[in-house]
Amino acid sequence: MNKIAALIALGAGGAFFAVELAIPYRPALPFADLALTSLLAPRQAKAREAVMRLMFNPASAEFSELRSVDIGVEGYVCGRVKGRDRQGAYAGDRAFVYTVANDFARIDDDGRIAMPHVAYQPCPVPQDGSPAPKPAVSPQTIALAKGVVASLPKADPQDLTTLQQTLLPGGPGAASPAPSSGGRPTPPSEAAAAPRAGSGVETGDDEQAWRSDQPPAAWPRFPLDHPLAKPAAKRSAADAIAFAADVEARWTKAKAGQGRTGEAGARPTAAEIEEALRALLATDPNGPDFPRAWALFVELRQIDREATAG
């Protein structure tokens, strides 16, 4: 080996290394402020989104003490959140519990920072009564994550949401409900990156194009002020389908003139129809009950329009 060439190469490498130490290079990446833990823990990222949907000022939310809890097959995320109230003043932090199965959160709040919602229940603990263990993350990993996040520039929150939905398992369809313009639901074709295999669903913006025999990859998304965006009572998939089927059967019977007011099984009210729709929306789109739930959902949406017009 040529010794002179080796010495030149070694000197050039040392010079570049010295320049790098003196002037550190930090590329301008478009996703600063996106905590690495949210990418590594999609469950906690969904919990943050569910809590922020309930708050008067979601942009002011500050989270702490987040931890995942598993009780049997049920999963939860517990933690604390603080934010601004209606007047823009910061209130003290509140405890919250996020339920993974039905994707909604409950905040221990008296209406100061959050809108009215289902009553708060404390974070569950394992049957032996011991607190759920926190994830084993070394101090070195936490320090590294904080250093990387601190070195990144600020970015538009909308860009961060889009990036996070893309990185989470399942693509955009795995993200939580988000508002859409005009008070209309975002069609399933836009809620998922691709339709369910073999479904061939092409919904466009018109609900009339939804087909009960072609379930999409995910449920449609509704604006926060839409009645169907409210949390529904917790039911199993079978109970939700049974409840919706009963409402649909009672409507059909009443429409045919076979049901009279005051009798059991009389024509369902608008509130019952909406509750049945919310119950169906909690059905897992990846589960075996989704095709039946989707078919009932399409039928009940048509019934809801008829009831409103009547």
C-alpha cells in the first residue's frame, strides 16, 4: 500500500471530522415536534388524539405520565392532560383514560377544559391490585429521543398529523376520526388508503352511492359537531348489530302500518336510530362482524334521512 496516499487519506478524513465537530449539520426535516414515542407507540398517539377531540382548546393540550395498561384482552392508555379553558386560561392537569377497543377517551373534568362526554372512570389496575408497570425505557433512550426532537425545526401541525397517519400501522384508515367540511361525513374511500380487498367500493361524496354489499376498509369519519361523532354506550359487536337490526325491523314494520304508537316494537325514535348508528360505528372494521354492521349502517342512514324528512 502506498504510504503517502494513506497519509493523505487519513489527513483528509481527520479534517472533515474536525469541521463536522465545529459546525454540526442539522438538516431541515419537516416533522419536528413529533415525539419519537408517538411513532413507536401508536396506541398512545391515538389516545392523545381522542383526548384532544374532547377539549375546548386541543392545541393547548399538554400530556404527562402516559402509560399503557392491559387487563386481559382489554387495552387502555392512562395519563394526565392540561389545557386552556374557554377563556384561554390554563387549568390544572386532569386524569384521563383511553379505551383502545372503542377508541374514545374519558377525562376527569368538570367542564372546565373538556366538552360533556361519558362519565370518567379511574384507570383500571391488574386483578392483583398492583399498578400497571411502566414501559421499560432506558434513560439513555429517553435522552437520545429528547435530543433528536429538540434539534428539529418547527412544522405545521397539519403536516404532522398527515405524516403520523401515514406512519401508523394501517395507514390513514388507522387514524382517529377527523372533521370534514360542510358537515358531511368523509366517505370511506377517503378514510382509507385503499378499499377492502374485493369490495370494489367507489363512494365519492354522495352517500347514495354507498352499497350495503360492498363494505369499505374503514368507517366514514364525521365532524366533531355531528351527532354520530358522539361516544356511544359500550356494546359488543354482536349486541350492537342486534340493537341496530331491531331498530331497522321496527321501522320496516311501522312503515308497513303494522306497528301502533304505544305498543312494544313501535316505530323507533330519531334518538334510537342515531344511537344504533353510533353503536355500529364502534364495530372493528377488521373484524368478522364488519360486513353485517356496514350493511345495517347503510340501511339505517337511509331510514334516518326518511325519518328526518317525515
